[in-house]
Amino acid sequence: MRLSRFAALSSSLLLGAVLALTGTSAAQAAETAALDYVALGDSYSSGVGAGSYDSASGDCKRSTKAFPVLWKNANAPSSFAFTACSGARTGDVTANQLGPLSAATDLVSVTIGGNDAGFADVMTTCVLQSEATCINRVNQAKAYVDSTLPGKLDSVYTAIRNKAPAAEVVVLGYPRFYKLGGSCVAGLSEGERTAINGASDYLNAAVAKRAADHGYTFASVVPTFTGHEICSGSAWLHSVNWLNIGESYHPTAAGQSGGYLPSFNGAV
């Protein structure tokens, strides 16, 4: 099994410390530890729901509490570019986010596909309409995931590889939204919550398959969010928020630091 870039980075830093202690210059070791990181994707990467948005990012709502920034702060890469944007679809990534990628890029993270599959419309339908209408809309989204989304993901993943041929690419998935069973004041029936969770799993499976076919690492966030879904009593996801509708069903700051960041750390 090949050593990941992050493991190599850690080894290089340790080597540098040893060389310094033995009186040998660590400059060469430090040079090998340089890492260029680019964070792409949609609102789950930009940090919508976590607050502390960078005003310069405008409607993209890039948060200082988003997992790419947290990883950057902890690991001090030699360069960091953060182009993820709220509301992004696959076409937005290829059209607007790939500028920082180059042959020198070492590490790329991306979350994408949920908006293409109609995530916002699915949740709006399920919150405002009947259970039968909700489940029908979920099934429409799953049909899109089967028929159309794979080709759109391929276009993004191919574009990333073309611009950053040497990069390690980590594709992160989406959490399940609800804890099932018991009582929960979430405005949705158990059947609706079950269907929405199933759709998230369905989307994750499709994204993971396309990522693997391109030689990329897929990082599931379902394990880290387990026990912290909506209705769990310790939720790391916003439920519907009529006062700030854009943050609904997005990770909180705790979801970024406790859910997404460990999943990313485990993949690099």
C-alpha cells in the first residue's frame, strides 16, 4: 500500500526534527514536506451552516470553520486555495473553481453532486407536502442519480485530473440527516425521514463508485455523524430554519470539526 501524502508529510517533518537535532540542516527535509492543497465543492465544503463566513466570499459563504480551513490551520500547507461555493453543481466546479489547480497541486478535496440531484427541492417538498409526494420526489432524485449524475461527476473528476495530474484527490460524501425511531419534533414522518436517509445513502454510493473509477479516495462521513443526526439530541446538522433557510440541513460548526474534518484526516 502506498504511503499517503499526509503520512509522507508527517514522516518528513519527523525526519527534519531528527536532522536538526543531529546538527544536519533540515532545509532539504522541510522542502519535501511542502504541500499544495485546493478545496473544491459545494456548501458542505464551503461551510454553510457553520457561521463565521468570510465576507470576501460573498454568496459562496466560505466559513473559517469549514473543514478545509480547519485542516489548513492544523497542517500549514505551503499553499491553500479555497474555491468551494454554496449552491455549486458539477458544472459550477468545472467552470469556476478549478483555476488554482496545477501540476504542482498535491491534495484536492471535493464534495459535489447533491445539488445536481435536487437536494434543496427534495427537502422543500418533504417539509411542505405529503408523505406520498415526498417519497415520490425522493424516487425522482434517485432516478436522476442513476441516469444522469454519473456522467456529470465524470466530467468533474476528469477535469480535476487533467489540471492536477499528480494530486491526491479525496471525494467526501454526505451525512444521513435523521436518527430514526422514537419521538422527534422535526415536521416529518418516520417514513419521510427513512426515505431521505435512504436517498443520502444512494447518492453516496453513486459518488463513491465514480470516485473509485477515477482512482480517487472516497471518504464517508456517515460514521462520524452517527449519533449526531437531526433527532439525535446532539445534532451536528441544522433542521429546517425558517429564519435562515439556507443553513437548513447543513452541518453546524461541530459537524464540520467533528464530522467532516476527521473523515478527511482519515483519507489523506
